[in-house]
Amino acid sequence: MRKIVQIVLAAALLVPAAAWAQQKGGVVIRSVSEVEVKQKNAEGKEEVKRVDATKTKVLPGETVIFTNYYTYSGDKPATNVVIKNPVPDHMIYLDGTAAGAGTRIEFSADKGKTFGTAGKVTVRSADGKERRAAAADYTNIRWTLEKPLNKGAKGSVTFRAKVK
Amino acid sequence: MKTGKNNFTATCIAAVVLCAALLGTAPDAAAAGTPAGTTIVSTVTVDFNFGVVPQSTLSATSSFVVDRLINVTVTNNSNPSAAPNQLNVPLSFRVTNTGNAAQRYALQPLSRPTNTWTMNNVRIFRDDNSSGTLDAGDALYADAGTFGDLVSDASFTVMIVADTPGAAVNGQTAIYDLAATSVDAGMLAVSVQTAGPDTAGIDTVFIDSAGSAGGDVARDGSHSDAGTFTVASSSEVTMNKTVLVLDPSGGNLPVRGATLRYMITATAAGTGTAQNVVVSDPIPANTAYTAGTLRLNGVPLTDTADLPVPDAGDVGATTPDTVTVRLGDLTSASPAQTIIFEVTIQ
């Protein structure tokens, strides 16, 4: 199966020449889609193992774990680090699964225009009435790092969603 | 005299039409899900400041392809009642593609091994107008290609259409399973589940439930449901009795010594078989049976019981002072049965 893992590490390539001159290293972000599968280990015991979603069967109803790994190698701290991940098309966000150490997690039900913490997001129904958004209404997830990243920092943010 | 009068047929057919009509218009509530082959892409972006300088947004993606889930559901719509010799009796089913890819289906009508009789001329038609009955436009099933592909969540109504054997008896039932086996869209080969680990391309996974037919286990790409043909036959036997008086003087006066010649005619009508028809006629009071006069259809019958192998009739042996004639099974095709016997007025 096709595997598309684009790693855009060269932040430097995208920034203005002036910034490039000052910057050594940067943020590296990597996206991983995985599925939990039951496997028998060497001792014959069943264990749950995470397998890359491209290397196992994924059917409607399957829960997929999306994890975004980041590392930082800049010589000055990176501040105001915000990681965003739209809930992919054909997927439904599973309530309470977004996580990320040292981050403030918010959700959007309007494709990223507005964000709020879980349970405080509203959505406008077809009839124009505003109501509290359910997890299934979430379209985007945002992780805001509470502290600057120093050189050598690494971490990850994650969420789970179900294939429609 | 009546045997097994049963007029349910008309009601049952009306119910079938209603059922089929409802199913034909109601959309299926359960969606089969994201189509097989869909690529799902997750895109992450990062914004940050380098020191105080905002940096361009970084992004990364990962993606995977949704595999093919095969699921098919067969549900029985009707359980018809049919008269013996009735042609084109429809047993209706709905076949729904509950998988996430277009499929076609190999269909089989399966008579249960426990059936004591079977329908004749068993065929499968697609009920194109959901009428619940065989109509001129309905397509006869030949192979999985006949009815074409069903997209995800779509369904069609098919009928096992068969003729009721003439010997079928009122109340008898025969159970048939309709089995639908998943076939790859545009092909005639039965779909195969991808064995072992994930492969390049779209893998195939069976998630169908076990069906009603023997051996139709879960996750085999097939599903089945059962329906029942019930024989609803009616049969009515009509008797007609006449008497001819022959007095000793050659006239027709019912005087002492006159002979009364009774003639009983029995005929059967209706769709079924009147089984073991027995005519019993008590000798009238103040008369005496004239020995040796009992005839059935012109053939003399003995008056005795004739054990151990009795003929069709006797006088007084089965029931005292009564003429008994056993006519056996009668149908509307049987000729009229004529019984004649004589008594003398005492």
C-alpha cells in the first residue's frame, strides 16, 4: 500500500534569507497513522501492538491513532509553538483522545475558524441554531505548547479517530 | 362434506405486495461506510517563532487506504401460500450490499434437506417493480452478471419463483433458503478474502454474519435467509342423492314391498385433494336392504367386510344398518362417483 510520509524539516528553506542566516536547526514534525492490532508475541500471549496504518487492514469503523512527533534543534528557543491537525476527511474524532504533554488542547467545529476547549465548542446547525458541539462535530484540533522549546526538545501530540 | 377449506392465499399475496413496496422505497439507515480505496490523509502543521521572529508554517502528512469490507445481507420479505399446481409462486427476498464497495452476487435457491417435498421449476427473478409477484419485465437470473453490480448500501428484491406440485397437501410447508455469495464487481469470480498480512492495493475482508442456510457461516462472503412455501388448498365434495320407487305392480308407488333404488353421486371441486372420502348412508327406517345390490360406478361391491382385503364398500359391516363406501382421494379432476343400492319397503 502507498505510504506517504512527507517530512518537512527544512524550515530554513521556507523562511526569509535574513532569518536563515541567524537560524541553525529548527523544528522537525512527523505525522504517523497507526492502528492497534492484536498479535501473539513470542511466548504465544496475545498483545496489542501498534502497526502503521499502511501495513494493516483498515476498514470502516476502525480506530486510527494519529501521532505527530516533533523535535527541535534550534539554537534559540522556539516560542508560541502551535500544532494543528484537521480531523481527516472520512474520520470521526473520538471524544477524550487528544493528548499532548505540556500543551493546551482546543477544538474547532468550524474548520479552524474558532477554537475552544473540549465541551465549550459550539456549532451552528442547518437551521441556524447554535448548540454545543459533540466530539463527532470537531473538525480541527489545536495543541498550544505551554513553554518554549529549547534545543534538543522533543515530544508528541496525538488523537484517535474512527473511519466513517 | 368439506375437507381442509382454506382461503388464505389472496390475503397473503396482498401482504407481499405491501411489504415489497415498503422495502422498495425505504432507504437503508445503516451506511456501509467510507468506500474501499479511499485515501485518508492526516496533515499536521506547526507554527512557531524563532526567538521573536515568526517562521513559515511547517507541515507533514501521513496517509493510508481504506480496504474493502465485504458484507451482504439477505432478508426474507414474504412467505407465500399456494394451491397445488399453482404456477410461478413468488418467495421474495431483499439482498443488500452492506459492504463499502460495489459487488454483484451469485444467488442460489436452496431446498432444506428436511423438506418432505419440493417445489417444481425453481427459478430466481429480480422483482424489478417490487410488485412481489412475477411480472413480464422481471429479469430471470442466470449468473452473477445478470443483475449487475450493487453499489454500497444498495439493494434489490429477488424472488424464488416456483410451481407447486399437484400432489401437495393443504398445510404442508417447504422451506427454501436464498443464498447470496459476493462476487467482484464486473466479474463472475467469487470475491476472495485477502489472506495473511496486508498487501499492496486494496485488501478484502469478509464481515458478513452467519446465514440461515446450512454451512453459511459468518465471514464467508455469503449470507442467506429462509422463506416458507405453504400449501393452501381447498377441496369441497358435493353429494347428490336421488331415489327411484319401483312398486310390485310395475308402477312407482311407495307401497309395502316396493323397491327404493337410491343413487348417490359424489363430485369434488377446488384446488386441493379431498383425502379418504367415505360415504355413509344409514338404511332408512321401515326398509330392508336388498342383498347384492350395492354398486360403485356400475361395478358390484360385496355386502360383506371382505377382510382382510376389503373392497370399496359394505353394508352393515363397518357401521350396523348403514351403507359404507370408501371413495379414496378425490380431486376436481376425478370423475363423478356413483353409488347405487336398493332397499325394500317393509
